[in-house]
Amino acid sequence: MTTELQRQINTLRNASIIAKPINHGRPSLFLDPKEANGVDISAVLDSALFGLSTLQQYDKRFADYSVELFHVSSLSFQRELKTAEVSY
């Protein structure tokens, strides 16, 4: 007679585990994942930095965003690989 734990272990052993691809598409509010995946992220960052510099002309507090939110390191940030403990 098998225990409930043994049944669960057997089920997990027999299950085929298929990993979801990491780069299945970039998240976007305006485009579907396939279209968003084709967008050059560095071009988006350049546009965002241009807009940010325009905003800084009117309010210097926007300069804080160029340090973290729009930093060049954001290009290589892979949210899918980060754990819940990582602070954004």
C-alpha cells in the first residue's frame, strides 16, 4: 500500500515537465508579444531618455529616473530570471 506522499512523488516522476521559454515575447501595453519582441529595446530606451530630458527642462525632479528606471543596465535586466526577493 502506497502513501499519499509516495503517490505524489510517482505522479511528479511520470509527469513530463515542459519549461516555458524565457524570451516568449516582451510585455507590452500596446503590442502583442510577437510584435513587441521585434521592437529594438535600445531604441525604446533612447526615446525614453529623450522624453525624460525634455521633462527635466520643466522639473528637475525627473532627473532621479535616469539613475534607476532608465539606466543603461535596464537593457539587460531579465525579469523572468529574477526571484521574488529581487527589489526592482
